[in-house]
Amino acid sequence: MQMSALVQDLKRCKLVAVVEIGDAASAVPLAHSLLEGGVHYIEITFRTEGAGDALLALKGAGTGLHYGAGTVRTKEQASRAIRAGAEFLVSPGFNEGVVAVAIDAGLPFIPGVDSTLGIEAAVGMGLDTLKFFPAEESGGIKWLKAVQGPYPELRFIPTGGISLANLKDYLAAPNVLAVGGSFLAPKQLIKEQRFGDITAACSKASGVVKELKQ
């Protein structure tokens, strides 16, 4: 997937489920539950040994869900995620080495920033779609409004501290491309295989997206 295609699709879909999967066997039923709830993107965090296997399971299943790797902090993790078939990579911070691996592989890379220092580093490497993390703890909507003026060309995917309660406010910000969050598929619900509850949570979030589009 090219970055331009990713941006255009996220502009429409607006939601990215950020998940931690301990057992790769949960990946495919989770994908179906997300899609049923109207969520078309998943970011599988590389915090568990099963993350790569979960990506491979989705690649083999062909569910139609777009899948990427998150919490990619090292070049080794980036390479592992690429081999597992990740369509895009996401990092909590900015690491030039990791960015270079993604660029060399021709994959979209979305680094995390929480300051103008991080923004400038990303812009310096030609990136204009950034993860704002941790969003709520770093200033939330006020931060996004503050950087809109000096950086009008940038798009952000705020993640961290976002829930159904503040989702609408974030999505309404003009420089927000999409919103990421574990609230769409909480770790405990995945562990307990409560996929119906995950679909219900995603449906509520999708309802907020539809409301804003009207």
C-alpha cells in the first residue's frame, strides 16, 4: 500500500483499532468483528511474541481488513513486521533508522510525535502524516489546534487516551486524518474472545464517524 492510498482511505474510514494480540489464533475472528462494526484498519502492536504471527494470519486469511504493525521501535522489529506482511508501520516516537527501513521497503511509515521537535524531524525526512502520541496526556485538542497554524500541511492520527467520550471532538479537528485507539478492541475483550462486544464498540464509534459526515 502506498502512503497516498493509505491517506485517502483513512480520510474515509477514520478509525484504527490499536490492539495487543497474545494469541495469533485470535487475529482472524478479531478482524471479522472489527469489519462487522465498520472498522477497516488494525494496528497490531509489537509488544508480544505473537504479533508477527498475527499479521501472517491476517495476510493468509484475506479478510479485507487493512493491517499494520505498531509500537515498532527498532530496525529489527520493522524488518520482522515487513516480513510478516504489514501494510504499514507505526511507531510511538521518531527513530531515523526505523524510518529508513520502512522507506527502503516502500511501506508507509507513521512516526509518533508530541512536540515541534519531533515534527521537524519527521518533516526533514519527507513525512507529513504523523501519529500524535500520547494524545490526551500531551495536550489533546489544544495541541492539535496550536500546531495547525505553523504546520497546515500535516495530518495527524491522535492515539492515547481517546475513547467514545472524546472521539467526536478529535475527529472534528481539521488536521486529524483518523483516530487510533485500543477502546475499539480492548485487550481484555480479545483475551476473553468477546468479539460481539468488540463489534458493538466499533459500531458505536462508526456511528460517530457517520454523524460527522452528515
